[in-house]
Amino acid sequence: MTLTSRSFSQGSSKHENPVWITGADALMDSLKIHGVKVIFGYPGGAILPIYDAVHKAEQDGWLKHYMVRHEQGGSHAADGYARSTGEVGVCFGTSGPGATNLVTGIATAQMDSVPLVVVTGQVPRPAIGTDAFQETDIFGITLPIVKHSWVIRDPSDIAKVVSEAFFIASSGRPGPVLIDIPKDVGQEFFNYQRVLPGEIIPKGFKRNGEINDCDINKAIKLIEDSKRPLLYVGGGAISSGAHDEIKTLAKNYQIPVTTTLMGKGAFDEKDNLSVGMLGMHGTAYANFAVTECDLLIAIGARFDDRVTGKLDTFAPNAKVIHIDIDPAEVNKNRRVDVAIVADVSKAVLKINEQSLKNKFTCQTKNWLEKIDFWKHKHPLYDPPKEGEIYPQEVLLKVRELLPEAYITTDVGQHQMWAAQYLRNSPRKWISSAGLGTMGFGLPAAIGVKAALPNSDVICIAGDASVLMNIQELGTLSQYGLKVKLIIINNRWQGMVRQWQESFYDERYSSSDMSCGEPDFVKLAESFGVKGYLISDRKELQNDLKNAFDHDGPALINILVRRGENCYPMVPPGKSNAQMVGYVNCED
């Protein structure tokens, strides 16, 4: 018999009588009991038995499958789903090119610690190793970019593997896992027994030990002795949901807070303690603060090169407390004085609880006054209100019109401007940080909108990066996903052009996108998506509002000043204090 939603009750365990079903049906039931309601994917020969089971699941009403137009779009959509919800994202692809098309999305999720379960079809078991049609060793290809992976040779392993996959993807430092299923495994009937979430702990898995009170007390002592402390908050704070604990820590000790690109939203950027993003394109005042602090409290951050600049000049006079769930990150790039290896939410909570017992006099008044001085002397650039539209003012309008929207971005200058000028709540900033994946934003927005259909979702893209997954306009159209895609269009590969101008004597090799650029409005409309073109500042406010009010997906192509550069900028090999292009307001 074929398993349907009536074959088991939701709470049934593996001790129920087994049911005679196919491997594909077993996979879908295993996904169902792990809470999966949405899958992104693209069918093909080797995964067709699984797609037949997908059809049954959609008929039974418990699953929504979004057919993307390219497997990479599916992996990025699952990524956006996971980042916006904190749940595990799921995507499907077939064997061979279908599986290899997923690789960029898997690597993106691995670099940014995003939990994904990626299921690929594979050629039948007897054909493995024969160079069969569309055979690729996706297990071997993805080994360096997944937390774990499996090739299922026996359908009776499916329930166990799915349970392990969700456990591994979401536990500790999150990340992607891959399950490769040969076609005949999906077709084979067997006696299926459910494995419920958490019933099987993978071999070799070690839970984090108890947080050491001695380390907590050492951290508190450094904080209370410090006169110029700085909280440096990364993506781990988002993953662990630590924003309330970080707010309490910052307020109790009056510590300024800077975030990484991945950490945006972990602390309210409208708060007077916020100094915004630090690093290569961070605010001047954040970079000055990290250079002059005497204590750096790193929370869920990994001392990435785009943050630190020249490593030996990063927080050169500071003691360092590093709180991270991954022991491999501690002392990897920067030697620390106190290391707390734990879930950052629990660790910061323990610091807060312990510090309440201490009698403490805040010593940061002078430090905060100095930072306020930097904020007034070196603010973010205020673009002129004349001539061509400046890209910065587009982001300011977005912030004004939809301040609580979920934001996805592609990669490039527009990404950095968005990071500088938009202010985001937790999980409302979704951007490829570690891998810097062009083409990420549009499919990621699909994932966010699929997860949160009643929320405003905006993708900020560049005219070059959007073309890398522009086909996903078809997915927006098919499913009526009301994503608003804003193209900051300077007719360049903007960040490449900026580097060529700054470091390659203005030799603009292969970075001009003006020749061959499509008419984005007509292209959008050919997909059934409403298109807008904005080239005059007078139209910006009203046309943006009209696009945001449109009851359907929309593409807004905004022509901006071609030669605008993204500043401040820390040149390669320089310290964070050696920025170029930052505003210097005279008193």
C-alpha cells in the first residue's frame, strides 16, 4: 500500500507496526514528521520517484512545493526560508547537473552557518561508478562544504538518515547536510518504520559541556575593569536568538555595539549604543571604536578578514573575550584572553545573571561621549538632492517607506549601501556574507515570502548580480509571490569597477554592463511581473510607494549615478582606522 497522511498519526513512533511502502514515500513521511511544510526544487530523471511522492504529499495538503527555474535558485530559496524563520530549509535536485547546480547554494549556507537539508537524486545503484547518464559523485563533490552527507543504499535507512540530517543541520553551529538517493532506492518497496525527531543521536556527536563559571567570572572581571569596551556581534547571535540577552548586557554595562554583516539585526541600530556595522565598508565610528577599545567582546563572530582588515592592527590595544559555539573558531585568527565555548544566548544570559550580583559602577561615560563625537564628526554620507539619483537615497527611501520589511540582497556595492543605511530587526536581514554569492537575493526572497506570506519582502539587487538568477522571476509569477525587487542600476559590476578605479589605475576590464543590458521592465513583464522604471528623483517616492502597494510581484529598475563609490572603505592590507572616503564634518 502507499503511505498517505492517514497511515500514521503525527505522534506515532518507530514501534508502530511497519508499513509496506516505497523509499520515496518513506522520505516524504520522514520530512513531514520533522515539520517540513515547504520544499524548493526542480525535477529530473533520477529524482522522479521522489517527485511522484511530492505530488501525493501536495494532494494530501500538508506540503507546498515551489518549482524554481534553476536548482541554484532552489538552494538559495531554502536558505532564505531558513534564515528568516530559524527552521531548517529543504531543497531537491536531480542527479548530475541538477546536483552540481546546488553546489553554490550549499557553499553559501556553509559559509554563513545556515541549516539546510539538501536531497539529490542519483542514478540507480547498479549504475553507480559506470559513468551512467547524469551520474555525478555529489557526495564527494560536496564533502568540504557540508556538515555531513549520506548516500542511501538501503531504503530502510531513510527514516534514520532524515532524523540524523535534521539533528545535525540544526544543532551546534548550524549548516547544510546532503542526502543522495539512488533512483531505485526511491522506487523500492520495504517495511517502513518511523523515526521521530531526536530519537537517534548521531555517532560521535558531542553536546557542549556546562558553561564554566570560572570563565564567566573572568569575563565579568574584564568587563567591569574596562573603560572602553565594545561588543562585536556576529551571525551566531542571530542563530541562537541572543538579541534580548545582548541588549541587556549592553544596557547594564553601557557598552557600545557593532555588528558584522551577518550580525545585522542582533541589536537595534536605532539605539544610541549602536555604532552600526564595522569592517571594510563599516561606519567610520565603528572602525574607530574597534581600533581604540580596550576590551573587545566577540559574540558569535569569527574575526573574518573583511571585518578585521590588517589582522595585527585589529583592536590592537584590547583584551578579547570570545563567545562562540564552535571551538574551531576560538583562537583561529586572534588570540583571546577569555574563551567561552557555548551557545551564545545561554552564555550571555549567564553573564547577565552573574553580573547582577556584583556592585558595579559604570566607567564608560567618557568612552560613549567620544563615540558620540565620532558619530557627529564622521556620519554616513548624506547624498545631494540634485542631479542623478544617488544609490544611498534609494535605501533611505526604502527605510522610510517599509521600515519593518524583510530585506534580502545580492552582492556588491548595493549590498554594502543596504547594510549601511537600512536598520533591521532580527532575521530581517538576509544576505550572502561569507561566500559573497551574486544572484542570491531574488531566490532568497522567494524563500522568505514562502515562509512569511503576510510580511513585506524586498530584494535589493544590482543590475549585474540580478542577472545571475533572473529566471526566478518566473517563480515569483507562477506562485504570485508579492516580492518587490529593487535594482540599483549603475550599468556596472559596481564593486569591481570601484576596485579597478582605486587599485588598478582605472583599467575597467570586463566590468561595464551597459552594452547588452536588457530592458528590465519589459523582461519583468514578459514573466508576468509588474515593471517600473525610475530615472528622475521627482518620481522616486511616489513610484516606490506605488510599487510597494502593488498587489503582486514587482521589479523596480532605478537608474542611479554611474560613478558613485561605496564609502567608507578600508583598503586591502590597511587597518580599520585607515579608511578612505569617510565623511569628515568640521565643527
